[in-house]
Amino acid sequence: RLRSMMPRDVDVKLQSVTKQFVALGKEIKEQLNQKHEEELQKQQSIQEQKRTESLQTVSDWERQTAGTERERETGIERERLG
């Protein structure tokens, strides 16, 4: 009857080890979640940078095309007047 009232030393040690492993598991899980979040942010940053570069390329191309278009129109007008 006394054994059931007072925990054995082995049980106390086992409980302590179990708590340590549970805490370690939580810590590892938090670290993995943090690394995953950082990786997602990094990928989003890279995608945003690529999107910005792509838009810049399109914008440059549109400017060049518009300039060429104006030159053609000006040349056609000169031919009509000339």
C-alpha cells in the first residue's frame, strides 16, 4: 500500500526524462517551423524580385517599341510631305 502512495524513484526519473524529451521535441518543432517560414519568405522575395525584373523588361520593351513606332510614323509623314 505504501508503494502506491509514494512514487518510486524509477518512476520519478522516467517522468523527468519524458518531460525533457517532450520539451526537446517542442523546441525542435519550433525551430523547423521558423526555418520553414524563413524559407517561404526568401522564396517570396525572390519571386517578387523576378516579377519586378520582368515588369521592368516589359516596360523597357514597350518604350523601345513606342519609340520605333514614332520614328516610323514620322518617316511616313516626311515621305508624304517630301
